[in-house]
Amino acid sequence: MTNEDRYTKLSLDLVKENTKDHKTRAPFEDAIHKFYNNYGKESGVGTREWSSRKNGDKVVIRKKYVCCKQGHSVPKKPVQNNGSSKRRRGIVREGCGAKLAVVRSKSGDKYVVSQFIEAHSHALTSPGRTYLLRSHRKVTAAIRALAEQLSQANVATCQQMSIFEVQSGGLENVGFGLQDLYKY
């Protein structure tokens, strides 16, 4: 059985306590998102939620997750600068077609993978550098609480990052970057 067959046959049971409140995320959405994000991390790509469709009861009936390089960037107009140089950002969107789409079954008790495209149109990130991709970085609640306590003790944010780096055994094990710590 190939990977594509395995993923297309994947189905997730809908949890009966699925809330109909559209502001909270249903448990199946978390499970699918975690699955595709972990798949992306192992493959060396970032992932993101792209689109979803809800029925009249605000229950998700379709959801798509895509590679972070899906779509195309709109070229910006050249900026007239007065002698100062501006750093040009690399191409962010490259038209990658890799995606995972799930739909709610007719019976309404399962979500089934309707489409899984594994092919990427760009170079993959090496496994040692996937921690730098946006979808794989997260400041947890425990880290936020510790960072808040360190801030109250007048420890600078860059020094907090050094503490977290030593505590976790290296920058690649921290799970977020300095900018994420500033933004939390």
C-alpha cells in the first residue's frame, strides 16, 4: 500500500460532543490539523489551513489544508529609495499544489479524506531546519507564564530566549524563535 493510498483511506470519527459554536474548534479539526502539520514537519514543509465550508448549523462539512507555499505572490511595485538599500524578501508563494481535503460523510458521523496531493513544486526544507517554519513554531501556555514571570523580574526578552534555549537543550528544541517570544 502506497502512502497516497494510506492517506486517502484515512477517516476520522466525529466526536459526538461536537459543539455547534462556530468560535470553538471541533475535536476532529484539531486531529486533522495535527496530523497534516506532523506530516508536513516530517516531510520538510510548512502547512496552513486554506478554506472550509459550513452548513446552516455552523458545522464544518469541508476543510482544506495546504502547503505554506500554495498560491502566488503579487509582485510589488519598485520602491524609490534615496540611497538606502532595502532588503528584498524571497519568494514566499510558489504555486505548490500539495493539499489535504476532508469532507463530512453523508451519514454525518465521519470525516473522510477526499483529496490528498503529495507532490510539491519546490525544494523541501531539511529535517534539521523545519523548526524554523511558521506552522511548526508555537509558544505554549507554560512558556508564556514563565516569560511573564521573567519579565516581571526584569529579565530582557533576548535573555529569556537564552534561558529557554539552555533549558531545552538547543535552539532547535525550543519550538519557537525570538520574534515569536516578542509577539506572544
